[in-house]
Amino acid sequence: MANTYSQLYVHLVFAVKRNHLSLIKEENRVTMEKYICGIISKCKSKPIAIYCNPDHTHILIGLHTTISVSDLVNKIKANSSGFYHKNLETNHFFGWQDGYGVFSNSRSQIDKVYNYIKNQKEHHKKQTFQEEYLNMLKSAKIEYDPQYLFDFF
């Protein structure tokens, strides 16, 4: 084929290293979201929806064919951690857990996932991140070992 055409939508979910702490403060949330969106755009991908909860982040991305999910996640985590330390908060250790969840989505699911991500604040009044993530894994029929789901210190 002469050209490459794609339609790759992924929903990323990852947690702060100390996910029992609320490290992403509300006053820094939008700044962190904009910074992460900039990273995604520099990787030729399209940020569609993002919400940085105090202890985890959801991102819906239109993924470009020139970057793998793992490379994009590594760039997001490394650069946003550095940004956090330099610009947002220096009194706390901040880092992302090594793992992440990635869920593929069809074009017909985009509005539903977009709304789900944008309504995170309301959603987490009823459900913890741990409950949410377990439900996401079960819904996607992803096998997991509970021993390795979260890094608690």
C-alpha cells in the first residue's frame, strides 16, 4: 500500500507510586493534564480526553502508528514526573507505578469513554480507584494476579 491509514483508540489508566496518597492536587490538575497532552501531541498522537485524579490518571488517545503504547506511556510518565517535581510540588516524592492498564476502543465507543473520563470526579464519590480498576479488568476479561495489581508501601 502506498499510505498508512489507522484508527487506533486506547484508554490508558495508571496510578501514582504511592496510590494511597492524593498527590495530584486539584489546583495542579489542569496544569498536569495540559502538560501530559503536550507530551502525547509531540508523539504525533491525539489526546482526546484526560483526567488526573489525585491518585491515578485516565487518558483517551488516538494513537499514531509510529509509536507503541509502551513507548508513549514511558514518555508520559518520565516527563510528567519531572515536570511535577520542577513545577508543581517539591515537598513530596512523586512517581508513577511501573504498570498501567491499556484498553482498546472502537470508534463507536469514543463518546462513552470520553464521558466516563470527564466524569471521574463524580464517579469516584461512589467507587475507589482500586474498585474501578478491578471492574475495568473484569469487564475486559483480562486475567490478572491480585498480588501484582497495585504497589502499596
